[in-house]
Amino acid sequence: MINILGAGLAGLSAALTLAEAGIKCRLISAQNSERAQSVLAEGGINAALDTMGEGDTTELHFEETMKGGAYLADPNAVRALTDSAPAVVTKLAGLGVPFNRNPDGSLTLRSFGGQKKKRTAFAQSSTGKMIMTALTDEVRKYEAKGLVIRLPHHTFMRLLTDGVQCSGVRIKDTYTGTFYDLSGVVIAALGGLNGFFPHMTTGTVTNSGTAAAVIFAQGVKFANLEMIQYHPTTVGIPGKRCLISEAARGEGGRLCVMKDGYPMYFMEMKYPELGNLMPRDVVSREIFFARRDQGDVFLDMTGIPEDTWKNKLSDLREEIMHYFPLDPKKDPVPVEPGIHYFMGGVYVNANHEASMRGLYAAGECACQYHGANRLGGNSMLGAVFGGMTAAKSASVYAGSGSEDMSVYSGEEPLDCELPAGSDERLGNILLNGLGIVRNGNTMKSALDRLNEVQCATAPEKVRKELGRAMLLSALGRMESRGAHYREDCPDTLDAFADTTVTQLAGGTVRVTFEKIPERNTGNGNNV
Amino acid sequence: MEITFDILRRKSADEKPYIQTVTIERGRCATVAEALDIINTEKLIDDPVQWERSCKQKKCGACAMLIYGRPRLACDARLDEFPRGRIKLEPLKKFPCVRDLMVDRGVIFANLMKLGSWLDENAACDDTGVAYDASKCLQCGCCLEVCPNFYSGGEFFGASALTASSRLIGETPAELGKRLYGEYNGHFFRGCGKSLSCKDICPAGIDTERLMVRSNAAAVWKRKKRS
Ligand SMILES: Cc1cc2nc3c(=O)[nH]c(=O)nc-3n(C[C@H](O)[C@H](O)[C@H](O)COP(=O)(O)OP(=O)(O)OC[C@H]3O[C@@H](n4cnc5c(N)ncnc54)[C@H](O)[C@@H]3O)c2cc1C
Ligand code: SF4
Ligand code: SF4
Ligand code: FES
């Protein structure tokens, strides 16, 4: 019996992989899959399917993923990812994901940032929702067979561990308030750290980050926490940032500032080859500087042809018109970068094993595949493939763990509400230190302010430590790389071409830098 | 200008509900969801209101509740739609209440299980876009709330199962569709009164009528082409 925490893309994919191998698992999540952040994904999923006659290859997908991530990802893991991508997307199509197709029936691919070939398979601009519907149905087939035991409305409390081996997990039924201790190894697929930046991200509030903070407090190593992706094009809507998918630029949208009444397309002027589709870290930084020096930045989609709006971007147009009194077909939309994705997370190797035995992590909560900057379309791929890989690795423990859910009736200090405003306070401190453009002084003053924070409850305490780990990781990396740009250290230095690893030990957060594995020669370890 | 919420509250399903009234500055929030967030995070009332939410952009279905008597998504209910300045918030009534505005929609998923909502074979490409429209379903339950024929525990599963069925039927060649057609007939077609209240209310804008027409053609009138 294997315990999977989280029922987004990564959790569903892990459950399906185990079930297909006849291994039983529990799929535990705060909410049903329909409510997971994965349903928000819009633009698409990458695979070098080469259906557009451009001669794309998995090797090129590998190279661009490594380059986009500023060479901070594990090359063997990335190689396995990009090699498997065509099979992953073909499998999803078989499960009924209504991908857009070419007249010959093959999947249509669109351009996405940081990629010179069309490589992103999509279902209009609701790709995540479409994949989630199909995967949820497929997993249901195995629920009916008793191989997947669903526990929705159950939240993670803590790992059961002696500090070396993870032997299970404590969860709480949020409907009844009952705690259960479950035995068996654990795959964490808990999503990103959005809740550390409340109201400031494009993601969901369910991913509060408290689960990750608890896992960190239990001694599990985390990696690359300073690598926070700001998506170039977001808009403020009530209570959050709303994404305008990169698909808008992939299909012809252009970034501009207005000068003397005329649009100036600054990305195209500065980066003639990839223009508006440079990797996200670069685009967000350019927008940051343009807004600082030249005024508002707009996404000009007025040149996108009518049939593209109709067949590829209909949901996007509807969404923009819903939140703005303007039609993107006719008027440029004012945009700003917003926090969108966490490249860092639980430190895992290419097999998705965490530093604690018996614990695996996949999807956005793990550090894998994206290095210092994620390419659009690689995250859904990483979540699905990561879930598969974690499940295969964890299956060596298939025989251990039991089906019993033993009721725990002792104290659980982690089970309490956060005091009013505590999340916002932490979020504002972190935002000050971890913006698009950073420097040592602002990070240090953020750390000082963090030190002053008084914590009344156990969840606040663990959250504060993971927040500290983010700031210390950023301070320790005295260079600029990918999403981590420091005004006071603007160059990329070979000395820092290593993974930032952080751990809470003996009450202290420590940051070290660990060597990235060498690339295996041969054809990669296709899982 | 202020806006007042009358919130139907109870600590558990067995408790007698009562109304708690909270007033909040209009300019501070744009939607019901945002207002509830402020009420809770700023502790405008002692005991936070329990409600379900996730995406805050009408894409996950979590926050469905009765707003001024209508089942809607709280994150999609703009306060400027309510110039009178007083809004009643209640939990959906067709599902058991867990606490306050939070209900247990487990029956929706239990019904999808009974319906056998999965493909038996790899999907065949569907060129009508039915799968796309149907896959948008949030499983929020708003359609069930207004459906005259749906009740929890009954054999008629309502529009949230129509969407699931329609996707599967749309993607399955006629010669392999027998099981799906049977489930569709038994759990949807026979019980549906075609009032189309579901179409009017659906926050995902799903054209349930179109899905019915396509699925009826295949499952009831056997007009789907064999592959
Ligand atoms: C608006 C938007 C658009 C995007 N577009 C794209 C795109 O086009 N292409 C792409 O590749 N990527 C995209 N992404 C990123 C991608 O969608 C996510 O990174 C990916 O879906 C994450 O999947 P996941 O399974 O790791 O996590 P999630 O889908 O976030 O799932 C996390 C799961 O964990 C559960 N959970 C969380 N906390 C707890 C807890 N304490 N206890 C129990 N359960 C818990 C949740 O209920 C959920 O089931 C986008 C993201 C956003 C926000
Ligand atoms: S059909 Fe519409 S109203 Fe009904 S569950 Fe699906 S999204 Fe909600
Ligand atoms: S048409 Fe009427 S009876 Fe049929 S599902 Fe919709 S609301 Fe229910
Ligand atoms: S919170 Fe997702 S639909 Fe309202």
C-alpha cells in the first residue's frame, strides 16, 4: 500500500502508474481532483512529436530545457523526461484528451517560450482541465477495481518517521475532524508553494505550502528554493493574479510600451530571434525594467488572426473580456509579471527519491526538471512523468504498509488555524526579498523582519522556517542565474553551477551547494 | 457604502442553522469570495465561516453556494450585481451540509463511479468538439441544485453526469458503445425532463442541450456512425 498525497496531475499520474501495475495505493487530497491547481493550466504540454514538419527532436527538447533552466537541472532526469515526452502525450491523447489536431489527425503543436521549434501540444487554452478530466476518469476505473482508494477532503498533518525512514503519514478528515495514521511509503504530490505569497500568485489557495513546511521541519532536504518563476503576463483580479497564457504570445501576441502614441515592441527589438518568446525569466525582467523606465506594458494581441481566436484561444478571449471591459482582438491588454511557479521544492534525485528513505516527491512540490527557470509546457509534462517515475521507484515497497486506517486520538499541535493576517505578513516579507530583481540588502532586511515575527502556533513556526530557507538560499547564491537575478551580483558564475540544498537540522536552517550529476553518456535512462 | 451578508451558519449537520449578519465596506472587495476571505482573515466575526474554495477564477467549482437564492460560484459573483446591498449566503441544499457554507458533494462522485465514468478502450478522435465542451464540467453541482428531477440517492444523476457520459460517448466508436449507452439511458435520458434549467445555471457555460442532442443521437436513436 502506497500513500499518495495530492490528486493533481502528479498524484493522479502516480496513482494510475501504480494501479496499472496492480499495486494498491491511497490517493489523499484536501479536495477532489477537479479543484486542483492543475485544472488551471492553459497553454499546453511539451513533447518533441515533430508533427509540424520542423525536424524537432527529443535531444533539442533536452538542450532547450537545460538551457532554459540555466543548467541547474539534473541532465539525466531531464533526458529521461524529454525522451519519454512523446509517449506521455500520446498516452494522454489515448485517454481522450481533446488535443487540437492537424488535418491528418496528428496533434497540432504551438510555439512556446525558450523553444525554437513548435513543441507544445494543446487543447485550445484549457489544456490542464482537459487532461485532468481524462486522467480523473481513467483513475476512476481503478478505483472501481479497488486498486486506488480515494480519500478526498483529507489534509496532510505530518509524516510518520523516525527521522531516517518515512513509514507513513498522519492525515485529518476535514469533514469529521478525525485523524488517521496510515502506514506505507509516501509520494508527496502536493503542488507549489503559492500560500507563501497569498493573493500574489496565479495558482490556488489550497496549496498553502504548510504541508511542504512541515515536511521541511521534519528534516527533509529542499532544493533551489530561491528559484521562483514570475510569469511575464498576468493581470490582477479579485484576490489573485490571473494568467494570460504564454499561448497568447505563441500564437502571435506582442509585448509593447507606448511611445508618442505608437507601440514599441521592445522584446522584438532586443531579441530578434525569439522576441516575445524568450524564456520567462528574461521576459519578466525586461517587463520589470520597461515598466520602471518607460511606463505601462501591454500585450498586443490585435494581430492574431480570427480563426486562431476561434479554434485555439477562445477561452482566453472569453476570460479577458470577463475581467476587463476590453476585447483583446481590438485593444492591447495591460500586463505585469506575477508569481506563477516554484522551480524549487523537495530535493529529489532522478528517481524522485527524497533525502528521507521511503519518501518520494513529484510535480510542482519537487525540485526536479526545471533548474533555475521552467519552460512553459514543461511543468505539466514534469508532473505527469514525475508522478510515473516516483510511482515506479516507490513500487519496491508495494508489499509494505497496510490498508488499515488507524484512528489517532492524541494531540496534534499542527492542527490549528493560522492567526489573522499571519500569512499576509510572511508573504509581504518574502516578496520584499524575493522579487524579480533582488539584492543582498533587501534580502537581509527581509531576513531581519522575518526574525522579528512572533509565532503563536506550530504551523506558523514551520512556515517561518521554510520562508527563512527561501531567503537564505537566495542570499547564498551570490550570482544571477535564471529566475534569480541580483543587481549586486549580475553575472552568472561557474562556481555556482550547483544545486542549492537547504535543510533544517538542530533548529537551524543550513544552505549548502551540491554538485549536479554528470550527464550519463548513451541514450539516457528512459524510464 | 456598505454591503451586508446574511450567512446561514451551523457548526455541524445536526445543528440548527442560524443567520449571522456581517457588514463590510463595498470598495474593499469585488466578489462574494473576496468578501468571505476578508471576513475570515480579518476576523470580522469570531468564528471563521467555513466554505470551500481553490482557484478563485471560476475554474474549479469549489466555491458553489446559494447566493441570493441562486446556486453560483462565490468567486464569480460580483458585488456590483447587488445594488441593494444585502446578500444572503446559504449552502447548496441538495447536498448534506458539513459546516456553514461547506457541503459534502460526495454523491456527485459516487454517481460517476456508478455510471462507470471511464473509457473502456483508447479514445477515438471526436471531431465535433463534444469532448472538449463536456470536459469543462467543474462537477460543482449548481445544475443539480436547480434540476427538478435530481435528488441525492436517486437513480437519475443529472447534468453533471451528462457531461461525463457525453465525453465518453463522443470518443467511443458506435460498435463499442453498448455499456456507455446503457448507463446513459438508465441514469440520464430516462429521468431528464428537458427543462434545461441546468443550461441556464451552468457557471462553466456548458451547452447541456447540445450535449444531450449529441448523446441522444448515439445512445438512444443509434444514429452515430460506426467507425
Ligand atoms: C494559471 C496556470 C496556468 C498554467 N499553465 C501551464 C501550462 O500551460 N503548461 C504547463 O506545463 N504548466 C502550466 N502550469 C503549471 C502546472 O499547471 C502545475 O505546475 C502543475 O499542474 C502542478 O501539478 P501538481 O500535481 O504538482 O500540483 P497541483 O495540481 O497543484 O495538485 C496539488 C494537490 O495537492 C493537494 N494538496 C495541497 N495541499 C494539501 C494538504 N495540505 N493536504 C492534502 N492535500 C493537499 C491539492 O488538493 C491537490 O490535489 C500552470 C499553472 C497555473 C497556475
Ligand atoms: S454541468 Fe455545469 S453546473 Fe453542472 S456540475 Fe458541470 S459545471 Fe457545474
Ligand atoms: S434538462 Fe432539466 S431535468 Fe434534465 S438535467 Fe437539466 S435541469 Fe435536470
Ligand atoms: S474558487 Fe474555484 S470556482 Fe470559485
